[in-house]
Amino acid sequence: MAIRKFGTYQKPNVDPITEDLDWWHPVEGSPTMKTWIEHQTDDGKYLTGYWEATPGSYRVKYEVDEFIHMFEGRATLTHDGEAPQTYVAGDTFLIEAGFDGIWKTEETVRKAFAIRAR
């Protein structure tokens, strides 16, 4: 099928993964995350779904490209050596492979994502 319907970010179609993602390492506070993978290609190189994180900071290094649309919350991303950038509900942005820095969730974030492995 060429079209796939997801659940909503408030009610995904799948159960969440509740462990931190492998490349996310808590550095401040006690953040938690949930990841709902609504679709993944057979080769595992393209994933789409929803993600939620509670306040706190993670050190993260991206080896993938991630397209994000934030439905709720506020987060500040600081790529090492660069100025912080803050994103809020309604923002849409792309994190390219090579981002190495801090993801700080200031207010619980809920987002839709599309991840492409290089």
C-alpha cells in the first residue's frame, strides 16, 4: 500500500517504547521519553511516528536526519559551539546528521517525526 494512516499524536496506533533511545544520554534532571514507531521500512532506514519527552536535558549525537513537527511543549537545542535555538509548539524543523549537543526539554514535548538513516 502506498498510503499509511497513523493514529493521532494523542492516540497512536502502537504501544510506546519507554526506554531512552540509544544515542540519548541524560545530563540534567530526570527526563523520560516515549517513542511510538508508526511505520518503519523493511531495511530500517526510514522511521516515522510520535515522540514525547518530559523536562530535563540529554546529550545527543545525530547520525540520522530527523524532520520534526512539535505539537506541544518547548525545547532548546544547542549544537556544540553554537548558540542555543528554542522551538515551541507549532514549529517544524530539521535536525541533520552531525548534530552533536544538548536537547533540553523545558516543557513536555510531543512531536511527530520522520527519521532517515544515511
